[in-house]
Amino acid sequence: ILRVHGDVGTAMSYNPPYLPTRCKGYDPGQFPEGGYFIAASDGLWDNGAACGRRYRVRCISGPKRPCREATIFVEVVDFCRSNVCPATMTLSNKAFNAISRYPDAKINVEYTQ
């Protein structure tokens, strides 16, 4: 078995409204089909070059065993909205709920571009 390991970081969910974003403002067409998108922290943002980047993300651990057995693909559409970003990436509610059983948890994730 060949296992490819990516980077490890943290993830949380963030709530609507999702517009405007730092990538494409008020354009509703920027969101990927399926609603799996993220706002990137400083470490991933790359001065805005992260807009449109896609990552494969899976939950690896967290409080109260939050992980679902799922790997999802997300797209960067925004910069983290908090002054100090609480996680490596904040996921849309739909994306976060696909990999975590608890919507308010902070989880550890593995991600690969």
C-alpha cells in the first residue's frame, strides 16, 4: 500500500453569509458545485494566490472522536475572517459536516494540494 501524506493542520467551520469573499467579492459563481469550500489562514493564503486552489482534506483526530470516514475536496474562496484565524482552514458548514460529527469542534486534518 502506498500512502501519500500531506500537511497536518487544524480546521473549524464558519457560518454564512459567505459573501463577499476576498477572492471574488460578491460573485456567487465562485463557489464550487457541492458547497465544499474554505477560507484560508495566513499560512495558506499566500497573499491571495491561494484563491481557487483545491485541497484534499480529511479529519484525523479531535475531541470526542469527531472524524467521519470521508475525504473531501475543497476550494479556497476566502481569507479567514477572524483577526487571528482560529485554525489552518475554516470550512463551509457543508464541507465541515462531511468530515466531522460535531459542527463546533476544532479538529486536526491532513490536507494535500
